[in-house]
Amino acid sequence: MPIAESELVSGYMTEYSGFRFLMFFIGEFATAGVFAMITSVLFLGGWGVPFAWFGWSDIDSVANWMNLRRATHHVHQDDADCVHHHVGAF
């Protein structure tokens, strides 16, 4: 399977530049913020605490999510090809 080097560098963002890339980037962070608010309300007791605590738990949820994404190993296309050649067809 051929590998597109530009896809390995920046993924699906390769086609976008300038303002469109900015909108995608802001959209991803906004989605993380919305999910952090939902997590805070549903699992961290955000409905019964002061607004400052709600805001802090949102920030903490986003930070934990980013650290989890940073700490886990991402399987890249070239890694999958290497395993495929050593193991055989999946």
C-alpha cells in the first residue's frame, strides 16, 4: 500500500490552509471543551457546585484528555506495514 508522506505529516488537515485550518483547529478545541463540560456535569458533580469549581473541573478534564492522548502510542501507517510484513495478512 503506498504511503502519502503529507498524510503522515498532518493527516486530514493537509488539504486545508489559512482560515479553513484555523476553523478546524478551533472546532477541535471547542469540541474538547464541550465534552469537558458534559463530563463535569455528569460525572464530577458540576450541577451542585459553584461556577469556579465547574470551570476548574472543565479545564482539568481537557488537560487530562490531552495528557492521555499524548501518553498513548499512536499506530502509524508505516508501523502497521512493518507488522503486516512480519506477521502476514490480518
